[in-house]
Amino acid sequence: MKVLKLSAQGLPQSWISLEQAVLHYACGQVRWEAGAEVAVFRGGTNAMTGEQSVITVNSIIGTRGVPNINPFELKPGLTNGKLFARDRNVCAYCGSACEEEHLTREHIIPFAQNGKDHWMNVVTACRACNHRKGSRTPEQAGMTLLYTPYVPSLWEDFILRNRRILADQMEFLMAHLPKTSRLHS
């Protein structure tokens, strides 16, 4: 399970482990919290007071300090997993929904024609369509794109990079998605 770490202003910073979250709590770096309580850590007993130390971790925490992510300069890393999630595991050419192992990263303008490996030049394709298109552009292959590529926003990127998002974390992230996002249900 991961905790969604946000800046004090509410911008996503990273997915962190429960142990990393406890360190933020113990060091007094948690400015605010949201979501459900997901874990309770119990420490030693104070010899003077007899009280046991307890840290309760929430699924979403806002931490002190200056954000290390500028949402306007964000260029999310491109991975097949995030690409397939962005495109909902749907082939951009035939529209088939496939399991991840049957999908490929398809370059709209192929490397053979000086195409680049970036979000705006890649879509999800089934193996059959990728093979059929080969090293041609969609126009050259007589194949039409069913949807256009786009660069995910900061909020989308945080959804795309974690497969096990708790309901309250997902609700928080979904509330900030651009209206044009394909991640809306």
C-alpha cells in the first residue's frame, strides 16, 4: 500500500511507503492529512509518563516545504504500462480492448521515418495492427487513428503510475483531472 504525498498546497509529489510516511509524521513534516486512516504504528513507552507513542497514517498527506515538482514543467516519463493505461488498453487502429501482454507501443511516425519516442507520437496498438502498419505512417498504411495521443497531466500521471490506488486517493486525484482526460469513467 502506498500513501499519496502532496505538497502543502495540494500538488502531488510522490507515492511513498507507509514507513516513509511515518518518518514524515515523526519529523513533524505532515501539515495536513486527508483520506482514511490506513495504518497505526506503535512505538515505545515513555518512562516518565507511561504513555506509548502512536503514529496513525492517513492515505493522503500534505507535507511542509517547497514542492519539488512544478506542474507546468512536468514531462511524465513514458512507459508501456502508463501508455496502455492512458489509452485504456484499446488499440488505436482496430478499437479492440486487449490484455496488456497483447499490446505494443506504436509509433505514429516510425523511427524509420525519424519519429521520436514521446507521448505525442505513440499510441497503444494490438500486435496485429502494429505488424500490419509496420514502418509506415497511418496514412501510408491506409489505417486511421481512432483517438489522438496526448501528454498526461500531473494528476493523470499519478494515477497512471500506481496500479493499487485506494478509493479515497482515486477520488482526490480524479477531482483534479482535466475535463478532456480519457481516464474519466
